[in-house]
Amino acid sequence: METGDIENSLGPGPTHPEMIAVINIRVANNIRYLFIWEPRKTTHGIVPLYVVNIRIPYRLTSYAGLLYKKDLIAKLFTMARNRNISYKDSGVDIDAGDHFVDLIKPIVRQTFGPQVLGHLGGFAGLLQLDGRLELFRRGRKDPVLVACTDGVGSKILLAGESGKYHTIGIDLVAMSVNDMITVGAEPLIFLDYLAVNKLQPELAARVVQGIANGCREAGCALIGGETAELPDIYRPGDFDLAGFAVGIVDRSRITDGSQIEPGDLLIGLPSSGLHSNGYSLARRLVFKEAGLKYESFVPQIDGPVGDELLKPTRIYVRPVLSVLQRYRVKRIIRGMAHITGGGLTDNIARVLPKGCLADIDPKAWEVPAIFNMIRERGHIENHEMMRTFNNGIGMVLIVPHQDEEEIMFRLKGLNEKAFVIGEIKPRQRKKKSICFKTV
């Protein structure tokens, strides 16, 4: 409620010139506000000198009275001593939380497989680890658990500003499970953390629906989560998300990049757009510098810019695991990189052993129009683009050169439009581990 709304709702103010101050307590949007009026005479009569709106925790529905300045503080302290506060008055609505759990139960159950035990709403999620299950029939003689956690960065602000919450949960799942598969692990379970200023069950359920959709695509179960209502930390309308994934891989099948050698080739899997990185820069350029709105149609991308920026992060679990599981003994993929913050430059470097350099050809793949638009509008240099955005490549597989044709054929059969984007070469001492041919 803005000051103008307050004045309109309370009328022209006090009509007695002898009044020093009047306080009114009104309820707006379930929040109680304290209004202090100091009247003054004008040619139009008595009007308020100013209105102060203060959120107060007192359990009061209305109060209006004459207060002299010397009595104001004492009166407020008296009200505070006599108040009857509930948890809801402090900004935490347990009933809304219970309603939210009821809404998401059928959504979450859709992600459960036979290994999930118990039910949603308990203190912990349970997953059965039984050698008789399909989970351990894939040659896992020495299973290793793999854990990842991540968020979605400032992309969450775009979801809030646009009011479109149904895909941000897919991003949350993707950021963790895509990290996980770089070591060859299969995702098993996922948990989420949702923090809000004020819980709106229907809106939050849309977020969880996106998380569940992402879990189904990644083949893991959403076995639990936490929702925190934090009015003293987050502003109205603000929220944040964090995700946690646990998976499994046989120790002998861990992909760690240690076997990468000169002559290996880099295969890039296309991204759907920005994914979940670089949004601080992208939002500044698109909305602040260019002055565009979410719904602004941009011919260069043939659609509303907001929809393009909110495209969910691709989940690469199925195509990558399909290739890995095709070969029981042979180490068909020697290294993988999930292209997130730091772009191609920093993320590929993380998996390269000493003595290896990745020579990348940026002309080897199709760069989505959104990246060209951002680069042109922001006059961003190419090396900065490569360190900030994925530029159209969301996952990189490093494979033996003799197996490249077979892997590309298999990826094509999975409807993956993959690109050979570079080659591993010997790296000279003190030289950078990433080289772009035309950058």
C-alpha cells in the first residue's frame, strides 16, 4: 500500500485543529499498518502533514484516538505490553504451509520409483539400496555415492518479475544433475529448498511442479525438501531456490578426465539458451540498458525477449548415460564439462590434465541468436562472452578420436544435434589450457 492509497483510504484527515496527532491502525493485504497524522491548516481546511506507515506485530484490528506528542511513545509501549502475538502475526503461516504440502503430494509422487520408501511429509526421505533392484544390476561392483548442490542464480528474479514460475524448477534440477553426470554418475534422488517472504501455496506448487518435471526427465526421485517463510530476510515477492542431488557410479567407471590425451576430440551438445548463468549481465543489458520489457518482441530472436531468457536449462542425463551404458568395459568418454558460470573457457579447463590444451573452433556450432543480441547490444568482446555464457554449448564430451564417428552416430540416434567443436593438443608450459581459433 502506497502513501497515496493510505491517504485515499483514510479520507482528508483530522478535522479538529487542536489535535496534535492522531494514530490509525488499518489492515491492508493482511498486514497491519500504523498511520501517524499531524494536521495543519490550509485554505482547504485541515489536511495531514505527513503519513507514516509502519508494519507492526500487534494483534489489533483498528484503533483511532487523540494523542498528544508527550503521550505517543507511552501509548505505543502500552499496546506492545498488552499484545497477543501469534506466529502468523510474525509472518509465518503454518496453515499455508500445510496447504502447500497437500498441493504438492500428488506432484512429488509422480517422481517416485520402487526404491522410494515411506511418504511425503515425514522427517526424512528414504531410498532402498538393494542388490536385487535394477539399480545395482548394471555391473556396479564397487558403487560410489555422488552428491551435488546448486541454485539458479539471478534467473530467479526474472521468474518473479514475469510471474512465470513453472520452469524455474527444471533449471534447479538441471544445474545439479548435469554436474553429476560429468563423473559418469546416475542421479537417484533430489531435494529442494525454497525460501520465501510469504508463502503462497498455489504459486509455490507451480515451482515444485517444475522441479518434479526436471526430476522425471533426469530419472531421479524428489524425496523431500524444505520450505522456509522468512519475512525478516526476504522482501515481499522475493524467493530463492537451492537443490541437492545424490547419485551413484561404479568406482571403475568414474569419468575424471585423467585419461584425456592429445588427439582426443571435443563433442559439444547444444544448449537451449542461457541456461542458468550470466543473468546479472544479461538482465542489465536487456532490461536496464536497452529498456526492453519482458514481453518486448525482438525480431533477432523472433519472439518475446523474456520468454527466450526463461527457457529452461537442458538436462543431459539421458543422452550421456545412454552413451556411457552402451559400453560396459571401454572408457568411451574420457572427460566431460558442464558449461555453466565461466563458460567454455573455465569449465573445460577444470577437467584437463596437465600438458593438455583444448583447441576450440567457435565456428563449429550454431550460436543461438540470443547470444549475438547480447553481444551486440552490450558491445561485449568475444573472450568475455566465452567466459560468461555457454554460447550455445551446454555440455562437452571429450572422446578418443577413433570413437568420435560412432559416438556422433549414437547421439544422432538420440535426436542430439552434436558438434565436434575442438581437439586436445599438447600444452606448452605456462600456456593457457584453452585456445579459441578465432577469438
